[in-house]
Amino acid sequence: MPHRFMAGALLLAALLGSRPLHAQSQSADAAAKHQAVVAIYPVMLQAVQARNLTQARTLCQQAISYEPRDPTHRYNLACIEALSGAPDAAFAALNQATALGYADPSSLNTDADLAAVRTDARFATVLQAAARNAGGTAAPAPTATVRPVGPRPAAARPAPAAAPAAAAPRPATRPGAVAQPLVGKVTGNRPVGLFLMTRYWIATGSLEKGTYYFTPDGRVYVNPTGFSAAELAAQQPNSRGTFQVSGNTLTVSWASGQKSSSPVEDAKGDAFNWDMGIFVGAQPFRNTQQLLGTFEGGNSASTGSGYIAAVGTYTFRADGTYARSGVASSTSVSDGSVLKTGGQGQTAGRWQLNGFVLTLTDNQGRQTSGVSFPFVTETSAAKPDRIYFAGTLYKRQ
């Protein structure tokens, strides 16, 4: 299941220098909240699969706070409560879901996550309400069919078709070899390679997303922009250091003099939990076709006195060109008054992909490079549903 929100704040500052969008700030705020939900869902699903149900519940409740009228979030909360052994909370969420229009009695009948509450007498009432919402008069009887564990995504999509056999035109890549990290794996509680890290902060209601690069010789780098020796050495002292594993405890000694020490939990294959974060091994794009298309994503965070959000859309074309548009909004509350501001911007240019590094060169010659890779699920290997780029998860449109 998404990054430091500094990237979103910097985008906001840049966009506020563009033409004002006071009339559009409310819609931009809603769009940013939806993108926050899109980022939360993969993390929530991972938490459910790892049976970290406390974290999954917190993330689902955050999605509800962003989109309180969406019945799917209430349905997913019911799944989490049922798995947690809390039937009263599960039925409270199911009743809220149907009150908001949830209309899928088939999922109610077959969802394995609801198996623990399906024999409860209250379940028939929920089924009837969902059937009425769907336009029917009666709900079918429950069946024994189950589906894989995990809440239903907010926007479930059929598995995409495999990429065509014919090769599409390839964009240019940067000349010369570029240093690349290993694919993230964890063995004996010791991680090696590149990992996507997501960590939810309750105090600010923000989802931190970022990359950690663990080298085989015991060094670690947070959010690197590249992987050459010079680029890694240029990392700030609080984002580079050395690490060691003793038993199930991983300790990082940062170059700034601070230390981070926490148990490694649920380590298996390419994933583990550490220091309140979920780490999933990153794999590079198989080919440039995986990056083609339009992706939308954003970051948002509470500032204590308000709320900031930024949403961006990228379109990557087979001829090596790209287009980007962005919208940002800021809400500040002071002495009972509310101030909303916003801005937008657009850029275009050429993109170059080299391993884990994506470089954008706009039409004015300005370059932006960042770590990028697909966020692949079982049904999206050929055409990934999400990609990570420079601190943000983007969803395919």
C-alpha cells in the first residue's frame, strides 16, 4: 500500500506564482483530497494483507474524512472491522455504506473479509438495503464463494490488456551508463536495494511517501535523486547514513549524528515494516511502454492552521514528449476567518527513462530528475495502474 510532503509544498509555492484560481480553489481542494485517497488505498490494502488492522483502520478512517459521502470507504471499513473481530463496528459501517447508496449485494454475499459477520441476523437487513439501492426487491441468499483477502479498491478496474507485441517508438535515453540500485529484497531481516516507503502520520493526517536505498555494504540513502557515487554523497546528512541489523532490530546511524532503531516486522521477500513505515521493494520499468499514458497524483497535508494540497497530471507519449499540468490550493484559518488561494501551471518537453531515473527536460531547457518506478499489482504488471515519481504516487487515468 503512499514521500515527504515537502515536495507538495514546493509545488504549491511554485504554482501560487501563476495566475490565481480563487474561484477554483474549492474544486482543487476536492481533487487533492481524492488524490490523497488514491495514495492511501495501496497502503491500506498492504496493511490488511499483513493483518496490520489497526493501521488499516486508521487509513480507512482518513479516506472517509476526505470523502465522507463515498460508500465504498464505509464498506472497506466494515471489512476491516469484521477481520478485527468487531461485528458491532462492522455493521455500523455497513449500515452507513447502504445509507450512502452502496448497491452491490453480490460483494456482500461473496466477500471473504465479511465471512465472520455473514451469519449474523443483522446481515439480512444490510443485504436488503443494498438490493433496494441496486433497484431490486430482494437480495440473493449468501453463498460460500470467497475472494482474495483485502478491501475493494475505490475504483476497481478490469485487468488491463497485455502490451502489444509490436514495439512502439522509444524515446531517447541519457547517454552513458547510469548507476542503478538493486531491486529491493529482504533476507534475514536485512534489506538490500531500493524500496518504496509509506508512513501515515495521525497528527497531521498526512501520508509520507519516499524511497530508501539500502546498499549491500551497509549504507542507506533516503529519497536519492540518482545513484552515482557523487549523487549519493551529495545527500543531506539527515538522509544518508549506515545501517546494521542485530537479531530483528535494524538501526540506522545517520550522518547528522542521530539514530533510528526499530524492530523489523513482517519481513518476507520484498516487503517489511520498520519504524512505523511499510517498505515494498521497487522494480524498474520493464520497458518504456509501461510509462506511456496519462497519470494523476498529488500530495496534501495539514499545516496546523489550515490545509495545503497540490495535484499534478503527466502525459507521457511514445515519441518521447510529455505534457504536465498542475493545480494547487491553500486554506488558512485565522481568528474565525478562512482564506483560500490557488494557482495552476503547465509545462511540456521531452522525457528520458534510464533504469530507475526519469529525467524531464522542458521546452526552456530546464531539467528535473527523480527516482521513478511502476507500482505493480497482480493485475497490472503489463500496464501498471500507478507509478512513483519524485515523491508522489500517480494513478493511471
